[in-house]
Amino acid sequence: MNLSDETSVGHLDDLRASHAMFRSLVRGLSLDAPAGPSLLPGWSRAELITHLCRNADGMSGMLEGALNGQIVAMYPEGMDKRNADIAAGRGATLGDLIDDMAGSFARLEALWDRMDDQAWERPVQWRQIEGPAWATIRMRWQEVEVHAVDMDVGRGLEALPEALADELARIAVESVPSRLDSQGAGIEVRHPGLPGGYRRFGSGSDLTVVDGVPAQILAWLLGRHAGKLVTTIAGRPCHPPVLGSWI
């Protein structure tokens, strides 16, 4: 079972558990915490929570369409409307956010219960890309788990379920060459979730090797603060390459 084919449906219970984790995390906030900054530059916690609510609404629309044999875009009114909806959450109270989250999360979970094998195989659309409905499981799981870390309330990437962490490493590492601050540089990334334990781009004596604790490597791959990585060029310590954000 993995997250890159139809067997990802087998992770629905894990995704439900992540929903429950995030609901508990938000309910445990102090009244003034939503207005505070998240780890995403320029985003408050309230906006991050609102984003996950609107993300749930968008996925509900896609799955409702799949059940009816229709392709429904995740954000049918476009990205400008999506961004405005998120920004509208900046001033929301904790009570407002809890209510919004309860309704939007529950609607999506109810649709999971209605999906059958045929519906999971039907196409859905997100950001001009079409794919099978089962692909939304990994998409939603990564949104909830990574943004729970972005809430900056003490949860770290080491808490991610192993199956999800490994899948994110496998996907995010493929974008490393295009996100490097020094284009064309040879690099080897080591993470236990990668095939063979590493992924190499380029070669040569000046190859940069990025190694360390798996959660720190994943943080670096996702464009988050990675803590202390072990990076070398030709065996000599060096500063880790800078990557742009991935999610």
C-alpha cells in the first residue's frame, strides 16, 4: 500500500486520525493564538486554519463531482477567490474557526464514506491538473499534517506518519534541481524514504551531499527551517543549499 496509486484509499483511517489531531490542536489554542503568526511567512494561524477549511470545501466539491460523474475544479471561482477566502479568515475568532473547521471537515469525511471503488477512479481537477480522485487522499493528508507543524504550537515533522513522510520525501526531492539557489549544481540528498536511501542529481568532485536526521531532511525538502543538517562538498563541511518552498 502506498500513496501514489489506488491503494492510497487504504490510508483513509490515517487521514481521519490526522483530521482529529488537527481539530484537537486548534481546540487547545488560547483565545488570542489565532491572530499570532504561523511558520508560513505572512500567514497568521487563523489564515492557516481557514486555508485548511477552504481546502476541505474544495476537495468536497471535487469528490461530489466524481460521485456524479462530473469533473469539478477544486477552486471553481479561481485562485484569486481562493486567496481572498483565506485572507478573510485573518480576523476570525477561535470560536468561529472551530465551527468552520467542524463543518468543513465533517462534510469531507462524509463524502469519503460515500465514495466507492468506481468513484475513486474518476477524474478530478486541481490547479488545472486532472488526476484520479484517490490522489486527493495524499494531497489532503500532506496539507493537514504539514500545516499542523506550520501552526508553530510544538508539533514537528518528526510526528508525521512514516508512510506520508517517506512519500513527501520521494515527491519533493524531484523538484530539488529547479528550486536550488545555484542552478546546475550537483547534489545528493539522503533520506531513508528514498529508493536506495538517496537521490543524486549531477556528479563530480564538487557534489554537495545533504544528510541528517530524516525529519530535518524533510523540512529542508519542503522549504522549512531544517535545523542542523550535515552538508559537505568533497567531504568538507559547507552551508546547506537554499531551497524555495515546496508546499
